Amino acid sequence: MSKPASRRIAWSNVTTVLGAALLIGAEVFGAAFAGGWAVANLLGLGDYGAWGLQGLLMLAGVAVMVQFVRSAAKVEPFTTRG
């Protein structure tokens, strides 16, 4: 019987992806917060409308960040054989 291949964490790839995710996440969530506030005030939605719009844009930001990390993990794999 063959021995299963061991996998090791590629810490340089993990830190690269997490660093990029932190930088891009700050931009995405900052834009979502500011954009929700600006659009809600432009449309006269009030405080609750602004919070709701910011919440929707934050959820969209979470979806963007999840997709980014998944795509980045394909390019920079988190584990290696060895």
C-alpha cells in the first residue's frame, strides 16, 4: 500500500493572500459604507434607509471578498506536497 502524501502549509502564500485581502477589504468596505451613506442622502432615505443601504452594500462586499480569497487561493495555493 502506498503512503498518503503529506501536505504542508505554504505560509508565504497564506500571508500574501491575507495581506492582499486585508488591503482590498478595507477599500471595499470603506467604499460600501461611504457609498451607502452618500446614495441614501442623495435619495433622501433617512437614517434607516442609509443603514439598510450600507448593510446591503456590505453584504455585496463580503461576497466580493470571499470570491477574491477563493480565486487567490487557486493562484497561490495554501498547501504544498512534501
